[in-house]
Amino acid sequence: MTDPLRRELERLGFSDAEIEVYLGVVDVGEAYASELAELTDVSKRHVYRSCERLETWGLVDVQEQLQPTMIRASPPEEVAAIIEDSYDTILDQVETRYERSPDGFDQVEVLKREITTVARCRDLIANAEEWVIVVAPVDLVAELAEELAAARQRGVFSLVLTDTTSDVEGRSIEEITDVLRYRERLDVFAEFAVAADYTLSLMIRNGDGPIDTEQYGPGLFFDQEGLSGRIIGSIFANEWRLGTEEWAPDPVELPHTFELYPRTVAHAALHRREGTSLRATVQCRRVQDGERTELTGEVVGVHQGIVDPYEKSFMSEQALILRTDDGRVTVGGPPATIEDYAAQRVTLERGGSDDD
């Protein structure tokens, strides 16, 4: 039978490692990180990572002023008070969001502490459904490697710009990203960034010291489609473009049906740079009136900035240009507003010769 405490911790979204560490420290009251690693069979590094999140919940007290670092379980009465406050906060936020106007422009949050900023990065990647982009130095990418690898395994399209081409946290580049861009000097950037899907983005101020001296923070978290879309477009037009493409996947075998539009335009571009002519069948809606329809035509252009070569007419453009029986049309992703059509599903197959 599952331990009731373990089950409730799982419902709160804690990982297996975090649960093992918390149950371990609760059982003994307090312990050094090395002792918890031995007790729980969790690596020492993951003990520290787990304790970061547990401490944000108030479940443990990490006493870094002691050498070696001591981790103490919070008393039950403190945990009860914290959980009660959390539920009150959640209820207040649900009521506020339920009653809020749909423009969403108040969905901006300032993250003052590095530990909170890094935890939000992890959560953002862990909850990504379609795609994620990370622009950050290797030590921050290392903090996110586990979540990036898990995202790739569940089919999320992953893009990383960093200052290494080597393995990260024992994981190959291919394990954590679909496309890797490299730039030797990331310290010239005023901010780093993590963004997911079309609505979530996190801008992180570039500090001056190593990660344990608040190098990353404060951060600004945006949960709003219009604003996040502009930020994501800026990332592709500026930071992402300043990197050099070091890794990209082989084009998928054709025919292939795509549900995720960034992956669609990326693989269309990869095929075209190898000289492959393409034909597309697209389930979509017409932007002008919302009518759902199906398009078929030769792919005569791919406008995108994910893989080389870049070709776009505005900074966030991701579009296929099709030559149909009714003439040329532009097809964007689900949030398309200026293209002729917004795609829900795209099937690519080999076609006749292109005519750009």
C-alpha cells in the first residue's frame, strides 16, 4: 500500500527524489547532505537540488552556515501553518483570476531570489506541452538538464543556446535539445531567457557571480499570450540569432505528420536546405473568418528562425508558403494573426520542384 504521505506529496507535484529526501529527513529529524544521500540512495547533488524546492515550501531548513551543510525537517506545526497559508493564497488567486478581465496583462510576476527563479525555470520546462527555448550559460543549463531531457522524452521540441557543445550533467546534447546554438560569450547578454509554448516566458537578469552568489535574478515571469509572444519573438530575432548552429536533427523521413508547428517549420527548412522538394497537406483555420478547411500545395518557402538558413519577414515569423490551385498562401502556427491560415496539423511529403 502506498504511504499516504508519499501519495500527498506526489499530488503536490514533488518528484520522486524530492519525496525520498523529505521522507528521509523527516525520519531522522536532521542530517548532513552526505548522510541523506546514503540514506535515500539519491545522489548528493540531487539532495541539494531537492532541498532547494523543499525549502521554498518551508518543509525543511537548509543551514548553509554550518559546514558541512545541515538539513533539518521543519516541525509539524510549522508545516501545517505553511500549508494552510498556501491554500489560502491559492484560493485568493483562483478567485482573482476567475473574476479578472480576459486581457491578462496583470499576469506578470517578479521573482527576487535565485532559488525561486531556477525553480520556476524547472517548472516551466516540466509543464511545457509543445516546445521550449532556453538561452542561458552552461551552469544554468546544467540545473535544467533533467527537466530538458524529460521534456524531450515526452515529445516537446527543445531549443537551447548556451556556451558549450559538450555533455551537460552527463547527458549528451542530443538528450536535452533538438537544436543547439553556441555562443562563446553569453555574458554580453543583459538577460537570459526560458520560454515555453506560446504563453509563458521568463526573463532572467544576468548577474556577476557564480550561481551561489545570486548570478541569476531577479527574474520576470510572464503568463500572457500577447506579451510572451513578443518576448519569444525578440529572443529568436536577437539572442538566438547571435549563436552558431552546432547541432540539429536529421530531417524526418517523409511522409510525416506534425502536430507541433515549430517542429514543422524546422524540419521543412532542414529538408529544403538538403534540396528536397516538399508538398504539404494542412488542416487549418482561415485567419480572416475562423472557417476550418484543408489546404494542399507545394511548399515554395519556409519562413523561420529556428535552424539555418534564416528566412523571415518579421521577428517571430514561423510560416510555410504554399502554392495551391488558388494561388500562393501563407500558413502560420496556431497563434497566427497576419498569415492567411493557422495550422493545426501538417503532413509533409516529397513534392515537385520548388519555385521560390
